[in-house]
Amino acid sequence: MRPINSMIEFKQIIGRGTRLYDGKDYFTIYDFVKAHHLFNDPEWDGEPAEVDNGGDKAFPPIEAKPQPDAKQPRPEYEAQQKVRVRLRDGKERNIRHISVTTFWGPDGKPISAAEFLMLLFGQLPEFFKDEDELRALWSLPDTRKKLLEGLAEKGFGKDQLVEMQKIIDAENSDLFDVLAHVAFAMQPISRKERAASAHSEIHEHFSDKQQAFLDFVLAHYVQEGVDELEQEKLTKLLRLKYQDSIPDAVADLGGDIGAIRNLFFGFQRYLYQPSGGAAR
């Protein structure tokens, strides 16, 4: 569990539960940290509805409904109409039109995806001044984490960035691509393409055994996303690769745990260097 840092993030979390689809009649919130006391907003919350269900006030009656086809898109993304948003840099960003609001502004009010995009665009210069600085920040787990924490404090949490991934048709991309697209109109690439682009640099700079481990890491990155590159995931990845034996990992990769950590951190810059460029 983690603390909720802002009204926007709190309402974003609640909003995910309110999405509608066939067969969903209610949702339940488990608030272990009493966040609702910190973010009480009667104007937004409204009064609780009374439910007559034979004395049981907890849940409304549930009628059996046919389950939707799992292959069908979720309702908020059914409409594939594109919306063009022109930002202050004079360039357009294309986003999906969605029928359900999933974003909130600084005042806690629901806003459209386009409005959220414009707010994010306006805030990003506070965190990096150009593409090179974004690449440098994103290339190291420590500075990447600080960047994401800073964005969350401004109301642009990881959940919202994941939603933006979907809206710009970048669900198989890195969150780096979301920020680069919003800030600099760069076209997203998939994680698979990003890993393939870094492959030659990785094989040029690391030994065969190190390459084998890094290829294993990249396979998890492609499948799961950028979270697999966080420092906290290193031990898990080593145990998976070396059948739960850290000594075998140290013997295979050389050096010690500190050297392996440097290997894990160091190779990531090749993922985020410009296409065809050399990491500096």
C-alpha cells in the first residue's frame, strides 16, 4: 500500500471503479489508509443512495446478465474516432475520443482527455527542458523514479500516464514514449522495437554471459513494461534467471552484487538513446 498524495490521484482511483460495462452493477472500495478522510469533497461525492434490498443496505440487488465477449473493447474505448489537439508548440497530437471521463483537473473536477493532455504539456517543462534531458532522466532507475514521483505530486500519477498510453495508441510502448509524445510530438515505438534497437549496442559493450542476462531482462521489459527495470526488480530477475541462486548469478556475471547493479543500471541508457545514436 502507498499513500495517496493528491485529490486528483484519489479521484482518479475512484473513477476507475465507476467505469461501466455489462454485468457490473456496483464496485467496492477498500480504504486501508483512510484516504477518504483526507479528500472529503461533499460537492463531488454527493449523498449516499438508500437501497431497499430486504433489509440489506450494503449492496443493490444483482440481476444475472450475459457476460460481454472478452474480445470486445471496453466501453470507454469503443469509439475509435480520433481527436486532434493542437498544443502551444504548434504541433498536433492525435488522441482517441473516449466516452467516459477518466481524468481530473487540479481543482478535482472531471476533465476531458484533451484537457488533461494540455495540462500535462504545460507542466512538463518544469521537469526537463529538452529531449536530451528527458532521455538522461529516464535512463537511470533513480532519476526515473524521482521524475514519476514529481509528476504524481502535480496530479499526473502513473495510473494517468497509463491511461494516456491507451489514448495515444501506445499501450505496448514505454511510459517514456508518453512523455516524449506529449512534450515533443515524438511518435511512440513499441517496447519490442526499443529493445531490438538497443540490441547491437548491448552486444557490443557486454560479455556473452552479461548479454544473456540482459536479454532475459529485456524479455521481461517487453512483456511487462518499464517497471521491470526498477532497482527493486533486480533481485527477482536474478533469482528467476539463476534458479533462486544469487551466488550463481555473481559467479556467472562476475564481480559482486554492486557490479551487477551497475550492469543493470548501465545498460538502460542504450534503451533510451536516439535511434541510430551512440549513448553518451
